Amino acid sequence: MSAPSSCLSCAQNAEEPPRRPEHWIASDDHWRVSHAIGAAVAGWLVLVPRRHVVTIADLTDEEAASLGTWQIRLSRALHTVTGCAKTYVAQFAELAGFEHVHFHVVPRAAGLPHHFQGPRVFRLLGKPDQPSVTPAEVTRISAALHSYLHSPLPPATS
Ligand SMILES: [Zn+2]
């Protein structure tokens, strides 16, 4: 499928170099990691394929092969950088203009109120009635995640 000009993920995929560091926290040949827009949670990440795909079933075997690794790498990075208790992973791609497949990887803080836990965490994304993270904080945490993800891998623990 060709990329529609209205697709934000494709526009960010085409940025060379990225317009903002939080648009391109990390990547490989198949995936790019950015910070979510309008999130009230610092470190709310979005993992997007480097080509326009609107359903998970259309991901290639090569894209699928690194998907799980990315989800775990990003979760480990979020634990280290944000001190979260766990991470949530979700994929819907339903909003107009956001049909490009994107996996949300959300740091869930230990103290997150119960009414924001589980799927209700999406009350903290793109909602004008919730204070979003400041641009400076998005830039700061994106840089910290970038540094973590580009550091040499720590030795495996057993
Ligand atoms: Zn796209």
C-alpha cells in the first residue's frame, strides 16, 4: 500500500534528519521508535513500521521477527529510565490519520491511579482535559531513552 500524504507516521519516517529527536529515538531497518504526541505520561512510546501498513496481518516475516525484541527492549529501557512498575503494549490504529500500525509501549508507574490502569490508560493520551507532558520533558526523556538504547548491551542475567 502506498503511503497517504496525511499519514503522520509516514511523514516522520521520511524525516532525514528527524525534525525533533523524539521523532526518532531508535530504529532498525523495519521499525522506528518515537514519543507519543499529546501524552500525559512521560516516556509513552510508539513503535511504528518503516513502511505504510494498516493491519498487523500485513507485516512481513522480517518485520515480525524483530517486533518482539523491540517490545522487550523498549520495556527494559522504560523500566530503567522512568522507574515504571510495568509496561503496557497495545495496538489499535483506528483514528483517522493514524491508521498506520503503531504499537504503544506505555510505562505504568507504581502509583498510577486505579482509574487510569489497564485500557483506561488511554484516557491519558490526546485528551485536552488531561495535562500533557511538557515539550521539554518529552525531549529530556527521549534523549535518556535514546542513550539507553544505544548503550552497549549489559551482560545477560540468568
Ligand atoms: Zn503511514
